[in-house]
Amino acid sequence: MDTTAQHRLTWKCRRGLLELDLVLQNFVEKKLEEPEAQVLNELLDLQDIDLWAIVSGRSEEFDPKFQGIVARLRAV
């Protein structure tokens, strides 16, 4: 992933919920491969409340294509 794309993804990880912001910022600091970054970018299109429910494990209602990235986010 090039530097510009990395900066865009980092900016998109800034959220309104502090808990979500902390998890995402910690996660995006790691080097992501292009396919993984694309999936994360799509996942970040969700609303904060829905995204936090998924990341925190309170909801299992998400597209199966997000399974890998969700598992890694939950492990942070």
C-alpha cells in the first residue's frame, strides 16, 4: 500500500467513539497488505455504533467477507 493510501486509511479510522478510535488506530499502525486494507476500508463505511458492536463482539451480523479483519480487530 502506498503512503497516500495509508494516510487516507489512517484518517478514515478516526471515529467519534473513543473506544473504536483506540482500537482502529492501534490496528492501522500495523503494516497492512493491499487486499486487507481494501476490506478494512469497506468495513469502515459502517456507522460507529454498528462497527463498535461488531468489533466488541456484541454483534455477529456482518458480511462474511469481513470475518478475517473482524477477528484481527477483536484480537487488538
